Amino acid sequence: MQAQEKKIYTPREYLDFEVASELRHEYINGEVIPMTGGTPNHNRISGNIYITLSLELKRKAYEVFHVDQRLWIPEFNIYTYPDVMVLPKPIQLQQGRKDTVVNPCFIAEVLSKSTQNYDRSEKFAAYRSINTFQEYLLVDQSQVHVEHYVKTGSNQWLFSEYTDLSITLFLSTLSLNMQLADLYENIDLTIQNRKN
């Protein structure tokens, strides 16, 4: 029995399909991939990040988007929906589109077992191809563990990780502090201390 070949879509076919769909899909180099529903912890954490950033950046020259805003990454031929992203104003849209942005400076993803390797590797590589992208936050939903990447120069990123709720991390791109305790507020988990 022969394996069925995957259908390859053009970006236009994907966008026509996506606009009409009730579900969200990522587009990765011709392949359309359904996005699975998140857990309550995933939704709470991404919501906590969105609320914190929205309050801190109120009346500043940024816009904060949560979950449903599509991002186009032309160098990697990817359409995706980051959990949270911040764009400097005025936001830039993909040419010919009113629903797809191209210029985030900050992105946060909440890690799940099925996506954590992709979020740390191929997806991060794609994000790094965006000229405006300066800062990346990866938040584990099953334990207190945050990975923080800040662009420090051409092809250079500084990595920090945090496992203590009392930590305050500084988002240099946005010039604001964020408490880990705020990210994990109302999260149902057993705090596991990781050994360094």
C-alpha cells in the first residue's frame, strides 16, 4: 500500500482556505498544519503575558497581540500564530493583506510537549529571520521554567533561564520588568525545582 502524498498549497491557496476556516492552521513551506487546542494552563499563561504587556505598554508606541494574529515570515515561507507578540507602531502588514503582520519585535510562546522542540529550534530560527525581531520568551506550562533570548548583535543572542517565581526579568526591547509570579498566576502545577 502506497503512502498518500501530502498536498502542497501555495500561500494564496492557504490564505483563501484559512480565511474561510473556523479553525486556525499554520502554513509551513506549502504544508497546512492544523493548530491543536491549548490546555487551560497554556491559555492562562498566554493570557497572563498578554494582560501584563498590555497594561505595561498602554499609551506607548506598541501594539500587543494574543493568539489569533497571523504572522508572515517570508524567508521561511511560513504563516504562524504566535501566542503573544508585540509590534512597534505603526504595525506593518503583509503587502496586499489587512490581516497578516510582518514586524514583531517581541514574541512569547507557551511550551507544550508536542511543540517545545519546534518552538526552540526551527520556529526560533524562522523568527530570527525577521529584521525587527529582538526578544523571545519561552514559558513552560508544566513547571516554573522560563527561557529568555535577547538579540545583542548581528547573529548574537543572549540566553537566560529562570526557575524561581520571585525573579523579575527585564524585557530590554520594551524597557519593562515582568514578574515570573505574574506569568504563573492561577496556574495549576506542582512547582518542581530544577537543578542547575
